[in-house]
Amino acid sequence: MPISASQRRSLAQAPRCQTCSLSSLCLPLALQIEDISQFDAIIRRRAPLKKGEALFHQGERFSSVFAVRSGSLKQVTSEGNGEDQLTNFYLPSELVGLDGIDDECYPGSVVALETTTVCEIPFKHLDALSEQLPELRGQLYRSMSKELRDDRRMMRLLSRKTADQRLATFLTTLSDRFRRRGYSPYSFRLSMARADIGNYLGLAVETVSRILSRLQSQQVVAVSGREVNILDMPRLITLADEETPT
Amino acid sequence: MPISASQRRSLAQAPRCQTCSLSSLCLPLALQIEDISQFDAIIRRRAPLKKGEALFHQGERFSSVFAVRSGSLKQVTSEGNGEDQLTNFYLPSELVGLDGIDDECYPGSVVALETTTVCEIPFKHLDALSEQLPELRGQLYRSMSKELRDDRRMMRLLSRKTADQRLATFLTTLSDRFRRRGYSPYSFRLSMARADIGNYLGLAVETVSRILSRLQSQQVVAVSGREVNILDMPRLITLADEETPT
DNA sequence: CCGCTTTATTGACCCAGCTCAATCCGGCCT
DNA sequence: AGGCCGGATTGAGCTGGGTCAATAAAGCGG
């Protein structure tokens, strides 16, 4: 079964889901080989985004969701008046844009934190394909459901946790996401600025900086610029959800 | 076209989507008459929940989502250690349980705030039906997407807004939800305790109480126990998202 | 390699909202 | 009716983390 167009694209170095190292984490996760190529066919590759470039802007018409292939992004919502709110960081294999389905506009801008490549998945096609492929549909429901769950965890963090717990949670969560992707959970590079971390966690930059310094002086982590080494993971995990003395 | 079983149920006072006053807000929103009866067929009615009763408990196996028919509920997540976090209030026509799809467990308990009736929609059937009815599928995607968007608004509230702004936002949002459901946006009854409001908004009960008193003394609202009258809606809306005096 | 700009760290001070504690109120049961 | 109990209000202080300000260090373009 020759799929010449697709093959030519592949030879011309357009990557395909079948050969993507993320396929075990990404949307096609549950698909059979023969279904993956159907899925692959609706995907549009994109030129890599440079650091600071937007994948899309808040208010733009919703048309596609995107799977992160490499790099990382942040989602920022501006809501009229004052400050922006950074609502999410996206790592490879994660799905961007699901919150735009409802009112057909992206509710926030998504911006690359470093050189980043994404796969564009036109939602119309994704929806149509999800009619034929129950596994794909299930995976899509699951992705959205997981994001809902993560959001609720974030609400808990924002409304109940101290600044120290927030930072500890942020680091353990990132660490875990790296581990799942096959990277070291102990040593990694932050692709976001301190200001982004603060904005995301509901803290002032200065607080983020102070707490990282403190964690460092307590030998829990070693931080140098954006390089992070977790020295005492159990302690960090303890800090993340226990505490609250009294 | 006689659907005798269903009709008999209807006569025996089991309600049906076709006659439900919420149908224009609820899941079947986009369906044709003939499709609604298919949808109606998979729904299980439930005995009303009394105040304080749980629809389901955190950790229970996920099997169904629920549409609120009357009354209201709160979702509470316990996360191991200390405090609970109240992550959502649900009003009639809203869908409960969508965050349980992913890992097949409900990630929080959902408890009735007053006498409440719900329609149970077994997810297996809903998924299967969503294969045949693109409109239903779309509506489901939209519901989840909307919940994601609302969550992000909540994150913004929790991480950037002052206590006064939070209360004002809470009241305007509730007001709007009542309006959409055909109730007065100016005068309504809170079904939740102050403690619930505080927990939801990330504030101490005392703060909620103090701010309600202050809003009252400023003639923005009149509060008496759980009865709320919004006296100055424009002012309340202003309080909700502007402010931040520098 | 050198300024220049952006980002990060550290210190000093202050205040919004928390905690603790004392009522107060309303519903409900006997 | 009266008493009781849980929820709500109000007051008094305390403090975590914000703000403002001053460096320091890291990119980065030339």
C-alpha cells in the first residue's frame, strides 16, 4: 500500500507519527498501526517556532489543536484590565488549544519558551476521525479530562499552599514530567524565566528567587541560573505536599 | 412513532429530556428531536439527593457523568494530607464528573448542597452514542472545553485577585449563571455556606464575612443570611475585574 | 571583548488577609 | 418555649509574602 505523497514528505524529512519518539505519550497512543497512518494524514507539520514567537494569539479563531513535538510553550491569558495570567506550560507530547473548542476562539496566547516544533491537528478533521476511531476519541476525552484534573490540582496549589510548597510542587511536577519523557528527573533545564514561574504560581519574582535560594542553602536542590539539580528528592516531595505546621 | 416504554415511564412521571426545561442548556442542546430520544434512552434517573448526601465519593470508580436537573452540588478534593479544596459548584444543566474520565476514578467527592436531582449518563453509552451523533460529540467536547476555560479564569482569580475582587467575581458569576437559567440575576439564595465560599475562593471564612458586610455597608449588595440582593450591579462588576489601584 | 539590556538576587519595610477569640444568630429538637 | 449547636459576624493582633529599591549577573549584538 503505497502512500507516495506521505512517503515523499517523509523522505523530504517531514516527520511522521509512526517514527515519532513521542507516539507512546501523544494522542495516537492507543491506535493501531494502520489507524496511525490515518491520523498521521490529517496532521500538518509546522515550521519551528523561535523563542518568544506565538503559536497563536488570544482571541484568534480556533481551528486546530497542537501537539508539542519538541521544545516548550507557555499559555498566557490577558483578560482585559491588568496583569496577564500564565495558565500553563506545555512540554513535548502535550496537547495545546483544547480550551478553545467551546467558543471557537483561543482564550489565551501560546508562546514558545525556546525553539519549539509542534504538529498542527485541524480540529474539524480530528473530530471527524474521532468518529471512526473510538480509541482516538477516547484518548481525546482522556486528554481533556486529565487537563481538568491538573487544573484542579493547580487551584488547590493556588488557594491552599504556601510559597515554599508551591515551588516544591512545581519542581517535583516538572521533574515527573521529564521522567515520563525519558529525561533525567534529577537534572534539567528550566525553559522559563523566573517571572514566568512566579506568574504561574501566583508569586512575586522576588519570592521565587528567595525560595530557590533557600532550597539551595538547605541542600534540597542546586540551582544555577536555569539549570536545576534535585539533590534530595524525598525532602522536596515532602515539602511539596506536607508542611502546614500548626 | 410510538415509543411506548419511554412514554409509559413518562406517564409514571419519570421525566424525559424532551420535556425538560433545561434542554436548551444541557447536553442534548444541539440535537434534533429524533436524536434526543436516543439520548434520553441512555439516561438513568436517580432518586433525589438530600442536602449533604454525596453523589459519589473521591476515588470511586468512574462510570457515569451526571447532569444536574435541580438543586446544586459542590466538588471537594482531599489530596492526602491537610485541607480539602472545594473546586467547583454545579448548578442545573451543568455536567458533573468529566474530570474522572482519564484515570477512571472520580478525583473528588461531589456533595449536594440542598435537595438535588441529577440525570445519570453512563459514560460508556454516552461515548458510543457520541460516535453516531456528531452534534452530541461536539457538545461534549464543548462542555469540557468550557470547563477548562472556566478553570483558567479561576486560576487567575486565585493567583491575582484581591479578596474583594474574588467575592465580587463570585457574586457576578453566580448572578450570570442564574440569569442564563431564567432566574433573577439580582436576587437569589446562596445554597452554600460561608465556609464553602471561603474554601472555593481561597479565603478564610472570616474574610468572606467581613467583605460581605463591607459590600453591604457600601450599598452594593444586601445580604441577609443566604439571601443575596444585588443593588448596584455595575459597581459590582467594576469591583470584580478592575481595581488594582497600584 | 565590551557596553547595554534584560533577568535574577538580596535587603528593608509594609499591609492584606490569616489566626485566635469572643459573641451572636437562627434553626431545630424535645 | 426554651435550650442547644453549628454557622456567621466582629474584633485584635501577627505574619507571609508583596512592593520598592539597589545590585549583580547573564545574554547578546556589534
